[in-house]
Amino acid sequence: MKKIIYVAAIAVIAIAIGLSLEPDSKKTVIYHVTIADPKLYTNEIFTDTFEIQNGIYRFSFVPNGDSPKTLSIALKGATFSFAEDFQLNGTLHDTGISTYYTWNYIGEKEIQVPEDQQLQIVINPHGNLLGSVSVDLIKT
């Protein structure tokens, strides 16, 4: 009886993990950049432009322990302006066998763009030009 309960519990956990790993088809990445090369910067600042539609968006990051400790991002358009200083945060995980960190940026990640327009993105890594980080802007 205990064996059946354990097998059922493992199956439920496996299904839950599988569902959490499925991509959310409702979310669309409308801007992506991976900054990992000092040649991408001009005067230690990264800039680019892209088109965006009216809507609500969320920043998503893929940082690591070498990523910039502070990552300042500004968005500027005809009727929209946003600026945030994101702070790198490491969370220690102890499995009992090993320890490791996961990394994320803390700051205001959600924006609301009032109308379709072209935006300029400005990313300032505050001198850390070698630490890589991916930045996505996702329509929610």
C-alpha cells in the first residue's frame, strides 16, 4: 500500500513539474538582447530601438553571478517613459548534497505602454561590460 502511495506521489510531482516547464503560449517576447560583449556598448552604454504596441509588458532576465550588480534600463518613446535601476539578487539553495545560487534582478518589472510607438532602450551596466545578461520584454 505504501509503495502505491509513493508511486502516485512521484507521478503527481512529475506531472506538476512537466506542466510548469511548458511554455506559456500567451506570452510573446517582443524585444530580446543578450549583452555579453563590450563591443555592444558605446561609451559603456547599450542603446537600441524597437517598435512596440499598446499593452502591458514585463521584463524578464537571465543573469548569472558575473552579471552587472546594478543594471539600469530606460525606455523612451513619444508618449512613454520608464527608468529602473535593477539590483542583482542571489538566492542560496542548499540541497543537503550541494549548494548553489540562482540569480534574478529585483525592481519594477511591469510596464504599461499607452499606444503603439517606437521606443529607445538604454541599458547601463555601470562599468561591468564583461558580465553577461539577457533582457527580454514580454507582452503579458
